Amino acid sequence: MPLTQKIRFCTAPDGVRLAFATTGKGPPLVKVGNWLSHLEFDLTSPVWGHLLQTLSSDHTLVRYDQRGTGLSDRQIEQMSFDLWSRDLETVIEATGLERFSMIAISQGVSLAIAYAARNPERVSHLILHGGYARGRRRRGGGPAMDEEAEMQAKLMEIGWGRSDTAFRQFFTSQFLPGGTAEQHQWFNELEQVSTSPQNAARMLRVFDEIDVSTLLGEVHCPTLVLHATGDLRVPFDEGRFLAGRIAQARFVPLDCAHHLVLEQDKVWPRWVEEVREFLGTAGPAAEDPALSRLTPREREVLEFIAQGCDNAQVATGLQLSEKTVRNHITSIFAKLEVENRPQAIVLARNAGLGRAG
């Protein structure tokens, strides 16, 4: 079922109007704003939709568009890390939340670190995915790295406003190198829909100068750090850097090349399981009614699927032919009302299946 959201607006101290939305029910979870977002466009996207659906299934998810992007004010005079930090505070105050969990992705991780360090009484749990404490120009790469950073900003200014997607595809290929054609097309469109070429370049230049490494020792809440080993946008070592300097951090390497974990990725079910276990929502829950429609044999097949087995392994484990396994899987997908294997795995693991794998 598609998510429904409630969109509201609040005003930052300098008068910039910020759009924020809530979805789902349950304990509050604040998603820190990150580059390239659009509250409405993201909701059913092939890149963000599965993540938003998962987070909203257990929590009241609060997310917002940063100044200059999405449904927030686009024509803005100032843009800085301090202003983004105040925007996050403004959104949180507008929600009336006192204590909550927080999730941040990519550049949003640095903002979450700063907020959690300065507001320890507000943040109960912190999830950091694909992020960094040090921007591109703060990692010791020297003149060559500085030149690369400026080149990327220039590519945005020159090419993001064109109908030709070649310039935008450069960034899409870094974010989602193994994405489908549909996902690449959507992300190319997001780059154009979410903000102007000028704002995108302004943001990137600020991102490159971020350094909150001195605040890492001041983050004292339980923290989960997830990072793809083959991330082309933010080096894997930046995730290790974060986890090694936050006292209560647990590090989860993900065998993946995507900056944003996609629904078809083999690591996506693990991502869901790690996050839910960390937030305390992975315990026994009411079984999905759809599971009651499965035959005993179909449930056995689903158990193997939930453990990450392919069709050949299922066939061997249950002493069936692969054709019979395929027929069972077709029936299972229809009864569970899912379209693919990753969706079936998430549903099964939410119901407690696959734990033996």
C-alpha cells in the first residue's frame, strides 16, 4: 500500500520556509535532510521508496527538504553548515518531539553528529549510513582532490540544467553504479527536480569543506554505522573513521557498491534487520496475515528464501526440482502480494523467518 504523508511548513530564524513530512505510526524517527531530496517525488521512487516504506512501518518518520531543495524555499541568499544545523533544529522544534531516534544518510550524517553531540538528552539512537565527518577537501587528498572537487561542482553548474542527461549521469553512476535503467532514469530526473544547478553546486562546495571530526567523541548515544565497501561517493574508510571515534558505535560493512542501498541489493534484507534490531523493533510481532495463506510446503520454501538461498539451494534442501521450486515461489509471491525476492525476504524476516541462516 502506498505511503500517505502529511506535509507541513516551518520557518527558520532567517525566514526560509522549510517543508517537512510525517509518515507511519510508532516511536518517532527523525531523518536528517540530505542532498537531492523532494518530499513528494521521493515517496514512491524506485530509489528511496523501499527505505521510506520500511522505516515508516515501525515508526513515525519525520523527514524534510533542506533549504534550496524540494518543497522548501529554493531562492535563498545563504547556505552553510551552521544554517543547515539550525534548519534541523527548527524542524525538530516544529514537530514538538522531546526524545527520538535519528537516521542520517550521506552528507546528512555530519549534521546528525553535530546535533547528537550538542543535544545528548534528545537523541536516543543514532543510525549513520554512507556518511562522513570530513568533507572531500578535509581528507588530506591535496591539490588533486581539491581540483576534482571543483570540477564536480562545475559539472553541475554547466550541465544539470540541460535536457541531455550526460552530465547528470556521471553522478548517478557514482551513486548507483549497478542500478536498473529505471532507477538511473529516476535519479537523473531527481537531480533536476530537487534543486537548481546553481544550488546543487553551492551545496557541494559547502559539503566538501565540512569537518565535524572533533565532535565524534562527544556523541554518547548508541550508534549504528553502516557503509558499503564499494561506495564510490564516500570512501569506505570514512565509515570506519566514524565508527572508530564514536564511543558506543557498532560498525556494519555492507558488501555493496551502492551509496544508497537499493531494494534489489543482496544486503538490503540485512540492512533492514540490523536497523530494526538496533532500534528494538525486530522482536516478535504479529504475523502478517498473508503468511497464513501459505501451504506448509510454501512456508518451508519461504524459510529458505529468507535465509538468502537461491532456487538451486532451496531445491537441494527440500529435495525438489528447481521447476517445482519456481512454481512454489510464483504462488508465494502472489499470496504475499510482493513483486520480487527482496520484498518477500523483508516480509518473511519481519515475521521471524530466516533466523537460522
